[in-house]
Amino acid sequence: MQQNQVSRVTHHRLEEETALRAARYTGEGRIEVGEAEPRTPAADEVTIRVAYNGICGTDLHIVQGHMDARVAMPAVIGHEMSGVVEQVGAEVTGLATGAPVTVMPLRWCGECASCLAGHQHICQRLDFVGIDSPGALQELWTVPASLVVPLPAGLSLQHAALVEPLAVAVHDVRRSRLREGETAVVIGGGPIGQLIAVVARATGAAVILAEPDAERRAFAAAQGATVVDPIAEDLAGIVEAQTAGAGADVVFEVAGTRGTALDATRHARTRGRVVFVAIHPEPVPVDLHRIFWRELEVLGARVYEREDFERAVALLAEDAVPADALITRVVQLDETQTAFDALLSAAAMKILVDVQGADEQGAER
């Protein structure tokens, strides 16, 4: 969606006598679309007319019931989004009505030990907006102005819905300290694994991506990665062959299985870095002897910081990310349940929800 379409999103429904709508998780795998009440922004808030919302792995966990103790049902979820400013609070500066924006969906307390140490993004009382509080699967979304990230003119709003997951990948790569000329192994070729590979390549690193799904391997190969089927091929042997026996400088564990967690340290060179990106809800085995023997660094990487969001916006604006190829499908708000069902049953890359219905119909890519 180009800038001349932003006004269409901004004014969509303003000429209609139609109630606002939202998609809500109601439990037991169900998403229901119904009416929503608009909320006038407070002095420090902004109301956004949401254009597109991407569905991510965390959203799938929610709909599968894995986070029922955390979300307050019926819950408006969603946090990978783009839109335009609809209204600003009286004290908000620097944001104008009609401006294209996205949201960094983290609210922190500013008082806990993590915040005081400068790590606000992993606040001990973190409100992840779209999980712990209402999210973006609604036509009008009111959030604190401090969460709003401006977008450059001309950036497609469809592409801009990828800023949040791309910021995750930017943070993961930045956390790893990956440098030009190094080798990175990415275990898992889902959306975040693919984006990590793209950011790693943009950093100037060589990338080996392990993924059992053939279509996902083909996608990564088209972006310049060496791809490996970890079921049919010897990943360890390929890593050794490409690094003259040394091992990778960085290994990203993104698949989130017991086996890949145990295997991750096997591929790292002496004093290499192993970054655990995937969410493991239960404890899993890790090869501590390998960590000791090679003096490996083990790092966790969670969410992102503002600089990661801004870097993600820049990469999309520079066309450094294959956004069109990543977006598998665009569906209407009424089809949100269908989109969740599709992602739970197939290895689609990224499905976007067209919240306003600005596209004439859902598009297959």
C-alpha cells in the first residue's frame, strides 16, 4: 500500500454509519469479530486507525489456550501492525493526524530493577500490549504516544506490518554481536528465523539455515543462505565444511524443540555465541559440557528496544527485506479465524489481516 492509499485507510468508514469492529479471542481456539467501542485518547495518547495486523507465533499460542492464565477474555490481541494516526491527545507533539505509524507494544514500569538498570524492554512488570492489554485487531486502537513509531512516507503499510517481527530479528542479531565476515547458523526457518537470516546477511555474515520444510528452505536460499534439511542431511558436517572445521561464530536456536536446543551448542566454534530465540515453555536439556569445553557464550534474546524498531523501519524502507515474498496472504477482519486455522495447519510464512477492508479482497501471494 503506497502513500496515496494512506488517505483511503484514514477516511475509510468515516463516511459510513457502520459500527467499529474488533476481533477477540474468546477461548477454546475461537476468534469472534464483533462491535467495538471507540475510546477518546487521553492527553498523552494517540488513536490509530489500524491498517494491517500480522499474526505471529505468540498469537497462535494464545489461541491454542497456552496463555489463558495471562490474557483477559474476551481479548483483543495482535501487535504486528501498521496504520495511520486518527486522533492525538492534547499533550502529544510530533504526531499529526493521517501520519503513517506502527507501535512498539511494550509498556514498562520504570521502577523495577530491570528498568533502573536500563533494560526497560524486559521490565519485571512488563505490559506486552496485545497480550497483557488490548491489541491491534480492532479498527481504532488507542495507545500511549510513547509507543508510537513514525513511518517514512512511501513505505507500504502492508510491508510496515512486518516492522515488529523484523525488530525481533534485528535485536537477536545485535545481541549476538554478529560481524561482517562471520558465519551464522540459524536453526528453524519460520518467519523469525528467516528474518534473522536476512538481517544477518545484511550485516555481511554468511548464513547457514536449517529447516525441514522445503518451501521455507527455498525461500532462504533465494535470499542467499546456504540451506540444510536437518532430517536428511548432516548439519554438523556442513557447518564444519563451510568453516574449515572451526564451527559457526553464532548459532541462533529459533525452532524451539528439545532436540534443537540440545544440538545448538554443537555447531558453535571455540568462544562462539549461542543465542536462544525460541520460547521454550518447559525446561529442556542443554549440552553444558560443550559450553565448558569450548568456552561458549549462551545468550537469551527477548523482544526488542527502540533502536531495533528504528533499524527495522530503515531496512524495510531500503527494500533490504523481501517483504512481498514474506507475506503469504492477506485476509479481511471477518476471516481472522480462518487465518489462525491456516497458520496452525500449514507452514505459511506470514498472514496479514486487513483490518479496515481497504483491499478489495484477500490476496494470495
